[in-house]
Amino acid sequence: MDIFGVTDIGCVRKQNEDCIHWQALPHERGHLAVLADGMGGYGGGALASKLAVEYFTKCLLSSMEFQQDVSNDIMLKMMAEAGALANNAVRQERNNHPDFQKMGTTLIAMLVLDGNYWLMHAGDSRCYSANQDGLQALTRDHSLVQELVDKGSLTEKEAERAPFRNMLTRAVGPDRAVQFSFAKHHFHPGESWLLCSDGLYNTLPPEVIDHWMQSGLSAQETATALVRESVRHNAQDNVSVIVLKQDATNRSKHYGHIGATGR
């Protein structure tokens, strides 16, 4: 597996509140990719994304260390427990600091193991699959506009322009418990994947994202190109991506962790 992540502050924000992490699992069992898009201001969003990614990753890897059973129920249980721990960590920080009362973060994770992959997410960070049939979103946003689209109250075009399009219905931190969405998928030949924050898909149209995902470039080159194109198109938010490609001969980097930064 070829995997690589890139994050950028974008063209407007004064701080990058995203955090990304990717790595090969111990003993070459598989790969893990985690992305969080923080919110809350005053440094709260940056701290929220950092805590969520770190606590989720540490908890999941610790649970998997001696776990040989990779059945669907076991994998979902371990991911849910790691997500709950991440939520508790962010909530505790909220409670300890008055300036952080609005802090929270999206969280999306992809666990690749034995020809399968599991997805878990809360918020509007997305996972896309890319293959010869094009680009497909594998997650649905936990947002007010998505709920209105699902009900038929808004069209997709209206949702893109709605002033409340960033209002989330689920996130890590604001509530005592988070209702994560989970999915399990099987590999398909030639398939590659993209985890991204809304700074990417709110800046680049699907056909441009698909172009770079299908370009034949390495994961590192693809991730770099996607973020570069977003900045070139005046990205209004932080932009973060992790690209995963089924290519055992071109491994960009087996480990990476990038947290929030300021200008």
C-alpha cells in the first residue's frame, strides 16, 4: 500500500486546525489513516483535532496489539471504543478551559486489513473511492445541509451555497457521546482512496479531484497535487488529504503525523 498525507493552512485562515496521521500497522498487518478538522477558535480547534487523532490512534493500536480476531464485530467494537476515548479527551479539555467551550472536531478513520477496509466518521470530513468508474463518496456528511438534502428540502446545488453549510450535526467533543457512522468494504482491483477535510471538496470540483486520483502518480505526488490545486484556487479553509493507493512497489512513506500550525 502506498499512502501519504498533506495539510495546508489555505489562503484565508490564520491557523491550521486540521490534524492527520497515517502509518503501517505493526508486523505489516495493514494500514491506518486518521484525519480530523478542528473547530472552536482561540486554538481550541487545533487542540481538539490533535487530541482526537492521538487518542483514537493510541487506543486502537493498543487494542489491536494482541487481537488476532479481525471479524467485523471485533473491528467495529475496537474502533468505537477508540472514538469514545477521543471524544472524552476533547470533552475533558473543554471542561477544563473556559476559552475552549466551543471546541470540537470532525474525525474520520480508515483501517486497512486483510483485503478489507473499515471506515468510521463523525462530521463532514469525507472518504472517496476512485476507480475506472470515477469518484464515489463512501461517507455521508453529518451536517444540517445534508439532512435537508436527504429530506428533499434542498438540492445539492443549493446546499453548496447555503450559508449554514458548515453546521455539523455530529462531531467529537460537543456531546457526552458521539454517534459515529461505520462501514466495511472489500478491495476492488485498481481502487484508490482519499480522506479529506471540507477545505478540499469545497474548493475543487469532483472532476478535478478524480483527475488527480486517476493520474497514475504516487500517493505523495497525488496528495501534494490536490492540496496545491486547492491553494491555487484560493482555498478558504484549511486543506488536508490522505491518499491511499494499491501499489506495493511505490511506497511514499509508511508513517506520518502532521498537526496544527499557524502563519
